[in-house]
Amino acid sequence: MKDLVELEARADEVAARLKLMGNPARLLILCQLAEGEQSVGALLSRLNLSQSALSQHLAKLRAAGLVATRRDGLVIHYRIADAKTLQVMQALYETFCAPDNA
């Protein structure tokens, strides 16, 4: 069993990540990225955000390590950075973001 100090540290880390993910705009961004890597332009066309707002949210997600980037010439592509975040977002996506098939 993990020691309490280690569990508290992990709980703080997870709570900080969930707080970032809990912002509605960032949650929508992450739901889009749960489908796979997307360019800034693709995200802009799918979300009701200004370019500056999208950039600010992506910067926060990137600084926290939730998303990673890949540059292709002038185009920047974003993706969910790690498997644990992707698992959480896939569960949320299936529950709340995916279109109903009914």
C-alpha cells in the first residue's frame, strides 16, 4: 500500500489536472482532441472560441502537460499528451461528447 504522503501528493496532482479540465472551454477542446490530433485551424472551425481564447486555453493545457504539439510547417497540431489523460478523456467523451447513436 502506498504511503499517505505519496497518495496526498498524487491527489494534489490529479486535482490540479481535473481543475484545468473542468473549465468548459478546455473540456470542449479536450473532447475534440480525444478524437485524435487536430490543428489549431480545425479546432477553431469546430469550437465557438476566438483564436486568442483558443490559444490561451491551449497554452494552459500545454503548460500543465495535458496536451502536446507537433509543428508541420506553419501549422501546429495538438494532441492529448499522455495515456492517462487520454483514458480520462475517452471515458468522458463516450459519456458526454460522443453523438448519440440511438
